[in-house]
Amino acid sequence: MTILYKVEGKEFSKDSVFPHKKVLCSVSARNIVAFSALQSAIFPASHGGDAGDGSLPGAGLAVGASNSHVYVCDIVTPWEYYKVCSSKSLISVLQWSPNGEQLLLGYVGGRVEIWQPRNQSINLWVLQYYATVPSEDIIEAQFFQNGKGVIFNALKKDHTYYAEKFERVEQQRPTLSGFGGVASEGCVLLTSSGLLAAFSLPAIQKTSAAGADGPAHEVVELTPALHSIGISRSFIEHCSMTPSPSGALNIAFSCGWQQQLVQCFKVSLSLEGELGLEQHLAIKSESQTSIFLGPLDGRRISHLKWTRIANEDVIFIAYACPDGAGSQLEQWTLTRRHQSVHALLQGGGGANNKPNEFVQSESWEQVGKVQLNASLADISVTRLSVSTPDSCQVYAILQDNSVQVLEPNSMKQLNHTQFDRLSDASGAVKFVSGDLTPSSQILLIFDSHAQLYAMQAPLPKQGGSGLLLLEYCIVTGCDASDVLLLNLGNLEALVEKLTDNFTRQPSFVRHFYYANFLALKSNICRMQQQEFDNLIILHAISTTFKSLLRPSDLGFQDKGPADNLAIKLAESIPDVDTVMLNLDAKDFTVEPVMLQSLQQLIQWVTDLALNMLHRLPEEVMKTKLSGKRPSYDISRDIVAISSLRELLVMIRIWGLLNTQCLPVYTKTMDNIDVLVILFRLLTRLAQNPAEPDEMLLDECSLLSKQLLIPQPTKFNPTTLLSAQGFAAVKSGQLQFTSMEEPTCLQDMETEEVVFASSVKDGVSNLQLGARPSHIRRCARCGFVFVNNASKVAKTSALKAWFSKWLHCHCGGFWKQVH
């Protein structure tokens, strides 16, 4: 296994007072790592260490009492930490929601909090909900599942269609179903005394609070439903909770006074009460087949992990051996058998009154055992819903700073990686916790000083190719940054196959997954230093403009105005005014006030067409000299060219309704009509985008002499997903320091352009000046979005446009910049 990088956390190693050196960590579906650290006196003096200020450890620190702190970081910028909150209580549970949008924190003392980023900004978190189970310690928590699982089957990588490659989990149900069978959102908690608590998240407050732009937000207190997990309650030492396909939650735990028994329960939730009236949550707990262990001989259970491997329930039990003699790890599998029934007890059963000759019984069987040389720190199992055990692996993270990869069932060692052993004044620095990324490609580990280590997970026997994993991310909506990090040297072939496979899908499948596909492809093209973001913005503007069109006569319209426009443009008429004469102008009528508000977007469309045509001769010359074509070039994309031609016709018609919405340019001659020239050149380019003719290239080269061409602004943030990141990862293990941007990854190429010192809002196409007060910048791609977008939007069209940018188009979080 390859060690990818290590992040040294200087501020965490000073005066740390971790009880048992415990650090919790969890990785979300969007590849954001959350981790907790208990440290003395690390908080900004100006804020007083209050939760949710979005501040970072660094300058301006004050000394105070020991607090629990929760931080988050992106796996592609692991050196940059963002604080979520601080608390005087000890954090015992850290859990992400299935979509990676919310973070659950459980405390010793019974308080549970759910945090989420305000306006999708990773460095500004707000408390959304909280609940309290008085005088209890939260030891395990799980978000409700939505019942939409996708099976990852490496044997189907040669299939063409996504529906064949990625099958849905059969008969999977949500944890709690509301009206119409819709999955509800909420959490289930387990306390150390055996008390279950559950609450559902109210949908109305959730949506209203999430969209708040202002500083004031409503914190909702929730009242959990309570239920004892067993007949009697007792102190629980270790437990594990996992969802089952039936919608119930499987819970396994061991009690302090009964070490040889691992009790298993099935917990199901339902809504009771009449529909339309006040319904309350009901918890039902059923005892399942338990595990009875043999003589322990001085060993004590240290870890429990219940998971599902290839549709089988599996529990991993780890023991701490006496006198520091290492640890043991066992795998127990739930087997179902048909037991024969004695003739005297069969009786008449069933519809045909036939005797019951067999009855189904369940039992746990030990299928594998392994002796480990050091104490176990944590267990991780492949997160993908695999179809066969061969695609799954078990990761044993040991306290001697090593990781052993084990094969399920046989528990045979597949791989062993030893990290550097470190020590300080307080003793050895040990691994304490770890978690896998969503596609199980990278294992992230934290040591007792909250320092982060990332290592490449070895490919299992049937691990599947990088292409299959990328397509799995498109279908499930998971972030694919971990897959891209490990395939940096093979991106050109990957993007070609990915695009080819996507174009072969049925049209309805392409439409459904188009946003996910564009986000993934933009990340790949950015690493190859190719401009792909323009296509995403062009697609968004095209859908927004077309949504404004209404047919003039609803009774006689077989097709909409946008369909009629596409049919006319298929005739390749070079003159935009001739195309206009063949269209019904009433179908394209929009209120003049609304057109005025869209002027900046119209300007962006014509700027893109102008830049694309201006660069065309240079791009053709580069291709001829190098003999190699880039994997993506917007001037060769027939879909982008067709969208531009459609938009130019619409802009031409709207210019007759309101001249204020037309784009503005500095021209050398007054009689130049920019829209007519652009449409004519794009029509000729659309006839043969692969090999433009010489006359077209000559005309394109004259554009810079006819008018001033605005230069596009570029901002390349420092991340591992870049050309510099590829070179750094290839060179070997990287070492970063927290809150220090590595110089080896910074982009040194700077171009002197007009407005080079000015910040441009990529969404509204506005120059914001050299030092705007408050903006949001994407932490991954550097895209800029103004903070008060909803206040700027005056028309419904502009509000609809800004609502498309709740997330950045690349899938990354925003970052508030002051």
C-alpha cells in the first residue's frame, strides 16, 4: 500500500490532554473529513471559542480550559482545517448524514447536536438541531437511511448500460417512511445505559433554515422518543449499529458485567397516530440471536463492528490480550438454516393444511480468527455495497502505527504497511482511529495528536477499474476525488472512455445524471489544465433562458419554442436574421424588465463565443505542431456550438424587445454587428468542428482587430487535484503542515490581463473590484459567488438562476472569504 501524505498538526500536540488519546473521525460522501480533538486552550481570543464561528487554529489564540473541538477538512486540501464548534463536554460520537450535508455530534452527558454549513460554506457552520437525553452518555448514533442502495459489482464492468452495471438493492426500505412511503430524515441514538432515543428532523424548519442568508438562524430543539433496548438496562461497554435492508437497525453490544455474551437486537421505527393529526415516533426493539463466546482467559472485548458483506450479516469482535500480548480479531457470520421438526410437533400449517416439516433457525458462527501483534486501534470495512466477498477487505488499524489488510471469512493477511513510529515527551504517538473514503480507495488515519495520514487502499481481487468506480460515483452522487487522486497518471484514457460510455446511455439516463457527469468531467479537465467549466455554465444559462419561453398558442403547439428553434438551426442557415424570419416572434416574447436583469448572462454568452472563435486558429496550430489533441476543447464540442447558436438567435430577438439587454463591446468601427458575425462563424464551425477550413480561421484571426476581446479570468487554487498535485503525488510521500499552504502545489503561472487584480463573480458575470468585502469562493476550483445573491436578484428569472448555485458546479463546498 502506498502512503500518500501526512499532515502534521502542530497546535494539537501541545498540552494535549486526550483521555486514552482518543480522536474520533468520520469521512462523508463528499470526501470531507470530520475529526474531534480534546485540547487545552486552543481558540481565537476574539471569539472566545464559541461554536460555529468558522475560525481556525492559528494566530490570535487565547489560553483557557480544555475543550472538545471538531474540525473538518477536504481530502484534496488536507492541510487546511476549518473549525465546526467547541464544547466543554467530551464528544463521544461523530457521524455524517448519508448525503454528507449534516454532521451529528453526541456528547457525554446526553446532548446531541446536528450541524450543517451555512450557505454550503465549509468554513462557516451553524447549529441546526439539538436534543437532550438527560444524565445519559451517547455511545452510538445513526442517521435514518433512505432505502436507495446501489450494488457495486466488479464482474459487470464490461456492461454498457448503467442500469445493468449498477443494480438497486432489492427490497430495501427506508428506516422511517412518512406519508406516501417517502423516506423521513432523523437519527437513532444509543446511550451507555441501554436507552434508545430517536427523533425525526422537521422538513419545514430544515428547508427554511438552510436557505437563510442572514446571520440570524433558528435553532430547533427536538424531543426524542425513548425506549429501553432490552427488558432490563445495564452498562454497555462496546456497541455497533448498522442499517439492514428491511429498514430496521441492527445493534450489537457487550455489557461490562457479562463479557462472554454479545447481545444482538433489531430496532424498527414507525409513526403512530392518525394521519393528519399529531403523529409520534414509536420504537420497537426485538431481541435477535446472540453470540455466546467461549472462555476469554483474561482477554477483554475492545471493539465490535457489525456490517454487511455480500448480503450477509457479519460481526467483527476484537479482544485485547492480557499483559500487552497484542490482540485478536474474530469474524462471526449469521447463518440461516432449515431445521427439521419432529413428527409429533409438526401440526397442520399453511394454506393447504400441510404439516410444517422444517422451521428456519438463525445462529452465529465463527468463520475466521487472526492474532495481531499489537493492540487494535480501529476497524474499517469496505464501504461499497459489494456483491461478492472478494470485493471486500477488512482494515485493522494497530496502535504500533501499522495497518493490516485482511480478507473476509478466512481472515488471511493480504497486506501490511508500517508507518513511522513517533514519540514525544508524553510517550509514543499512536494510531487511534480511521475511516475509508466513500469509494473505499483511500484509508484516512488519525493518531493521538490528531495528525492525519492518508494511504492508498490495496485493490481487492475483484476491485473493479477506475472507470467503473467513476461511473459508480456518477450514479450514486458520491464525490470521486479519492478515485481521481489515485488515477492522476491515467486521466486522458479515463475521460475518453467515461464520455464514450455516457453517450451510449439512453437519453433519459443521460438527462438524469448529466449534472453529476459534468461535475466529474470538470474536475478531470481541471487537472489536465483544460477549460471545461464554461460548458457547465453554458448548459445552466441555456436551460434558464429556455425556461422563460412560452408558446403563444397552447392549443396548436406540438413542440415548444426551443424545439422549433433547434429544428430551424439544423438547416445550417448562416444568417441570424433569416433564421428569425422563420420563427414566430410571439413564442420568444419575454418582459423587457426581465431581459434587462439578464444582461450580464447575455454578455457572458457572447464573450464565450468571441473568446472561443478568437482562440480557434491558435488551438488548431497547436494541434498540428504537437500532433496531439486535448481530451476536451469547447471549440470542438458540437453540443456547445449548437447551444451558443440557439442562444444567439434568442438574444437577437430579445434585443428587438429591449436594446438594453444586448451585449456591449468596444469596436474599432461602428458598423460592426457582433451577433451577426458570431452566428455566421459558429454556423460554419458547426459544419466541421474537427477540422475548420482555412477561410474560417482567417476570419477568426481578424476578430481581435475589429473589437476588444475581453479576457477570461482564471484562478487556480492550491489542491492535490491539479497538474502540480499529480507531480507531487508521483514523487512519493507528501508531508504537509496544518494551516500552511504547500508551495510545491501552488500554480506559478500568471498572465497579465485586463482586470488582472479584480475579482469576478462567475455566477452573475460582474466585476467585484480588487478587494470585495464578502464573497464565497469554491475551495476546490476557485469559482467565485457573491454572498448576497438573493438580495441582488429582483426578477424571478434571476432568482431561479441564483438558486442553481446552492452548490458549486464541481461538487466542492464554498469557502467564505472576508
